[in-house]
Amino acid sequence: MSTDFQISQGYQPVAAIGVNERATFINRTYNHLMGAIVLFTLIEVALFQSGYAESIARVLLSGSWLLVLGAFMLVSWFASRISLTSESKGAQYAALGGFVVAESIIFVPMLWLAEMYAPGAIQSAAIVTLVGFAGLTAVAFVTRKDFSFLRGMLMWGGVVALLAIVGGILFGFELGTWFSVAMIGFAGAAILYDTSNVLHHFPEDRYVGAALQLFASVALMFWYVLRLFMSSRD
């Protein structure tokens, strides 16, 4: 949900370029998004099949989630900034790859618990997430509406959600079903916002950064849809 690209020199939004160039940008963005999702899936499969997933899950679950959350937020911010501001394509790809790897690691405990205690939840959550993403993407493409007005709401909601998560970790209270539902709605709004940026505001050479932003929102939705499925099977 960053807009750092707007301050780069020579910034020209994708809405201002030709139809063919815009179509090329959109195709590149969604091809890279698909690549990021495939890479994430392959990493998780490799970790689980090799047996490393259980070790990673136990280490992360036994440690401080505040440290894990802090480290992940730092990686997320750094990767997003590089992918949107760096002129080097190599740096942009490194940022996207690093972010996917970081997401893969932080997802391991949740996926391990789901595999152990809620069989079938991962597949169900993946299907719901993909259907939700497809539906929200269709809304953005069909209406062509500029959803940049959601930025303020997303920033405010993100701060509130972060405070709730940190509070839950520090004081030991459970963030229940309604929190997961609210966060799924938040992720949906983020997907609309990011898709709108892809259609209207990104520079045409920032398709890697656009894919990273979309991947982050899809991963957020998948996390809380999976959490919701797991809580319904307790």
C-alpha cells in the first residue's frame, strides 16, 4: 500500500500511457504475482516434505512473536521500498523474492498447526482466498473506479489491527473470530486499493513492485481466512 513511486523522478502513471503499453504492464504485474504465489507454494511444500517445517514452527512458536512480527514488518517495509523506488530490476526482483521467502517462513507455524489440527483447512482457505481475490479484481477492472480514497482507512485500520495484535501478545487475550472476519475485510479493501493502483497510478516500469503489493494483500487475506477456518474446527 505504499505510494513511494509517486515521488520518483520522471513519474508517469500507467493511466497516462497508451492502451497497449498499459495492457503489457498489467500482464507483467499479474504474471509476476502468479510467479510469487507459485514460489511461495513451492517453498512451503519443500519445507513440509523435508521435515524442516516442524522445526521452524516449534522455534517460532516457542519464541517471542513480537520479535518475529517486528522482523517481518522491517523486511516488508524494506522490500516494498526497494521494489518501488529502485531503478535496478535486479534489486526489484531481489526484494520480491526476499519478501516471498519471509512470508513463507512466517506462515510455517500457522500451516503446521492447520495440518496437525484442522485437516483440509489449508485447501479450503486457499480456494476461498483465490475466489475472493478474483471477485475483488473483477470489481476493480469492471468498474474502473479509482479506490485511492481507501488509503487513509487502510492506514488507520492497519494501526488499530497492529495495536490489537501486540496487545494480544503482551496481555494474553485471544483475538477471536470477529477479528479474523474484520481482517479479511481489511485485506479485501487492500486488494481493491492495490488493484486500483495497478490500473491507475503505478509507473509502467514498476510491475515487480506492483506484484509485491498485490501478493502482500493476498497473503494477508489467506492468513485470516485460514485462521477463520481453523477456529471453526476447534
